[in-house]
Amino acid sequence: MSSYLHRETHFQSSDLLRDVVIGMADGLTVPFALAAGISGAVAGSGVVVAAGVAEIAAGSIAMGLGGYLAARGDLEHYASELVREEQEILEKPEAEIEEVGEVFRQYGLTEQHYGGVVEGLKANPLAWRDFMMRFELGLQKPDPKRAGRSALTIGASYILGGLVPLAPYMASASASQALPWSIGVTLAALAVFGFVKGGFTGAPRLKSALQTASIGGLAAAVAFALARAIS
């Protein structure tokens, strides 16, 4: 008998990664565009840093609040659908049985294959409800603590990302001299971020780095052009 055990490794923290991507991407592009736009109108970097820090503070709060509300909305939506499914199983069991069959028929199975599963679900209403939530509605139970974690993750990622384009302005007294360095470190940070993200998602790391730098760089360029036009 073989002692080999098959172990599968899958990345499970997709919500965490999504929050980091949202916060970091916006943090790298929006403060960069603001700082770059202001640097064309002022000589000293002090004003750029002050405006950038204020934007990072406001942006991290706004982004974190958005993440919190989105996560709370997911939780409330799941709760309302859970109640509806429970009522339908009690009031319209035959219709719900037919819906179970539709789920299995999508995979090419017949009643001969899934009949025993239907009987098992009928004997366990809670499992039946959870099955319908997952396979009919495509909903998984959200983590009730996710809202707070999402807000903190997005806010912290925004702050971390926002400090990158501001770092050259903090190190130099001249805004015009700091701007090329800000462009360089922002693009480098986007590439590194994409490289690391590729390692978590399983995508080719170099491809992920190039895509992230290209898309983030394009977004930063557009935002920079708008900021310059307004200023």
C-alpha cells in the first residue's frame, strides 16, 4: 500500500489579496498624480508633501470605509437570502427539489445519479439550505469579521502605497527634481507589487509585474494629466 499522500495547495485568501490590491493600486496612483500635478505649480516640495499626506489620510479613510460597507453589504445580502431559502424549502419543497435537479443536470447527471443526494438533502433541511445557497445562488457565507479586516487592510495598503511616490519629495527640497524620482519609484513599486501578487495567484510573476506596472502606470499617467490640466 502506497504511503504517498496527495496534498493540494490552493491560495485561500482571495479576499485579503483583493483588499491589498485595491488599496495598494489606488495608493500608488492617486497620491502620485496629485503630487506630480502640484509639482508643476510650486518650486518647493514642502507643499507637495503636505498636500500628499493630507490626500493619503483622506483617501485611506474613504477607501477603508468603502471596503467596510461593501463587506457589510455582502453579509446582509447573504443573511436575507438565507432566510428566503429557508422559507422556500418549507413552503415550496417540490420546487426546491426541482432546482436541486437543475443544478446536477448542468453537469450532465441524471436523476439516477443524484436521486440519493436529493433524499439526503430532504432529510437534512440545513444542509439543503446551504446547498441551495452555494450551488443555486453561488453564495458562500461571509466571514462576519471581514468588514473590519477589509477596512483596515485597504486603508493600510493605501497608506503604504501612497508613501512611495511621496518619498522622493520628502528627500528633496525641489519639487521638479523629485518628480522624475517619484515616477521611477512608483513604476518600480508597481512592478514589484505585481511580481509578488503573481506569486500568490499562481500567474507568471514577470507577466504579472509587467501588467501591473503597465496598467498602473497608464492610470497614473492619465491621473497626472488631469491633475496638471486642472492645476
